[in-house]
Amino acid sequence: DGPTQGVNHIAVFAKNLEATAKFYSEIMDMPVIRVSANRDVAESTHMNVAIGNGMSLAFFDFPNVPRLQRRAPEGVGNVMHVALPIARNVFVELKGRMDGNKIKYEEVGGSLYVKDPNGLGIELMPYD
């Protein structure tokens, strides 16, 4: 146990908020819970997606900042993936949805690894 109460949100640069919203809400069954203007940059939108236990992924687009439209290089300081525990029956449903929508993923050690439309790695860790 650390000194904080855990993660409130993880902020992620987004290329396309509509594709991101569709992926998380329709494929991952994680609803968009808030969309608002970014308080720091007026042309940017801030979109929160619920991932469980009051935590969210917060996606930000910056359509008028070209350097923020590129995919980040892999390496030190970047996120490898976000690991999310998930009930096995929901895991099976999501995997079926990915298959039905031809979304590529890898299964390793019982977990499923998938990239969202922005290239963010998500690990789904099933539990019974």
C-alpha cells in the first residue's frame, strides 16, 4: 500500500476521439462518461472512459498541434500497456466481440493484449 488512493485517471493523447469512443463503448463495454472542452487548450476535447472502480482513461485530442498527431515511439518513459482485471465471463464476451469485428489481439499467459485506435496497449487479465 502506498500513500495515495490509487489512480483516478490516466491521460492519453488521442488521434481520433470518435474511433476511440466506439472502440471502448462498443467493443470493450467501457462507457464514455464525460466529454468536455480541455481546460488548457480551447480546441482540444477531453473524453473520459470508465474502466472500473471509479477509474478512467482520459483521452485528449489536439487537432491543431501536428506534433501531437504522431504515434509516440516505443521506449523508456512511455506506457507499455494498461492491465485491467476482468471477470472471465466478460473476458469471453469481449474476445468474441473482437473476433466478430476483426480486431487483432494476442493471447499470452492467459491474458489478452489489444491496441486501441491510438496504439495504447490494453491487457485484459481474466479472473474467476
